Amino acid sequence: MAYVRKDAGTLTADEKRRFVNALLEIKRRGEYDEFVRIHIAHYASDGERGLRTAHMAPSFLPWHRRFLLDLESALRRVDSSVTLPYWDWTRDRTTTSTPWTADLLGGNGRRSDHRVMTGPFAHHEGNWNIKVSVTEGEFLTRDLGRRSASIDLPTKSDLEWALKEIEYDVTPWDSTVTRGFRNRLEGWGTGRGSASWRNHNRVHRWVGGAMLTSASVNDPVFWLHHAFVDLQWHQWQRRHRGARYLPATPPGSGDAQHGRVVARQERLPPWDVTPAELEDVGRIYRYA
Ligand SMILES: [Cu+2]
């Protein structure tokens, strides 16, 4: 039987408590920091050489889908009733609504150093020391809405701009493409300033702090955000029946993207799985 991932705003008090406790337990065991390490290790951008798997590439969606499944398995080994909730940022749009409550992820960082002071992941609670990172500081940081230069969360129509795309991705399969569902959802835009941050990327900017870096996994909102991004892939498939992951075959040896992107039937590191195998996970979980 497939299990259900729920909207974070609909969780009962008991479901929130169990989800938080499972996160704290895998953090205590050292498993959580392994996820942070993997995400940092797979952060390759357009400007670098070699294969791009997790970002600025078609496999952005299957890579994070598999990454979420691994985290969810770790949580379910602690408490089999737990599933990943998702944060619908088109609906819960304020700095005090879901998921920023004391019984879930805690609230905004304080002004001076953006240190999160409330909820289960506040440093003084003693359960959430940042150990693997790319910046200094052992405490979790957030700057919701970016107080110094305010930015809004993406809207339903921003998501619609991505969902209406007929093709999954387009050549050259990187952060510069302006068409295709994948980058319109991943959100690398043209131009300068906050207008160039769309959908998925814009949410990382809006949360700020740890979420701005390749160590974004240090903020548990990473999982709730990416579960909602994952849900969008599912919605896009439902709307465009028969549309598949692209590229179907690897770019040829004369192509600048040769060896840089993962094709539909190719292995997606660090796992022994292909994008094709991750296109339909309806037997594992579904969204409510
Ligand atoms: Cu990522």
C-alpha cells in the first residue's frame, strides 16, 4: 500500500510531534548530517566541468525525488507512521503561518544574526547543532522574506507558468533555458536581482540563512519545500499525459552537454537508479 504525504497545514498535533521527533532522532544518530554532506557533494553548477545531477540539469527533479525517499526511509525506520509533509508556499505565505510554528519548524531568525530562536530546531534547545556546512556557525539561520530587501514567495500563477510547459526540458539542458518545465520550476531566470529567482529557487531566497547555500539541507524546511516541488512534477505529468523525462538519449560527442547531463535510461549518481525508474512512484507514496 502506498503511503500518503500530507499538506503540513493539515497535520494533527500528534503527526507534527512524531515528524519532529523522527528528525531529531536521525540527527542524534548522525544520519541527518550524511544527507547534508551528500547534497553539498552533488552541488555542481553550469560553470563547472563534469556531470551535473542535482541542480541546473534535467535530473534536478528525479535526483531530489530519490533524495527525499532516502530521508523519508530514515524517518520511517524511527517511526513507521511518519511521512514527509509538504509546504504549499502558494497558500501558506506569511512568516508566522505553517510551517513556521513552534510545534513544527519554529520561526524566523532574530534580526542581528538570523539565529532561529523558537521551536525544536533552535540551537539553545540542544538538539540541532550544525555540523556539516559551508559557512561558520553552529546554529540554524533564517531571514524569512529577506527583511533588508524584501522578496515575495512565488504565486500560483508563477507555478502555472511552469506547469503549462509541454516539454519536460529543452537543450542545452542547463540553467540558461527559458522554456521547459524543469527550469521554469527549478527557477534559474534571466536578468539580475530578485526577478531572476523563480519558483523553487525563489523559495530558497525567501527563507534565507542556511537555505541560501549548498548546505540548505540543514534547515528541515528543505524537505517540506522539495516535497511540494516533487508534487508539482506529479501534477505536470497528470496534465501532460505521456510526456516523459528528457533527454531521452545522451547528448552526442559533439554536443557541449556531452557527459554533463543524465539521460532517461542512464544511471543517476550517487544511486543505482535511472530517471525513468523515478518517473512513477505511485506504488511508494501519493499526495493528499
Ligand atoms: Cu538541492
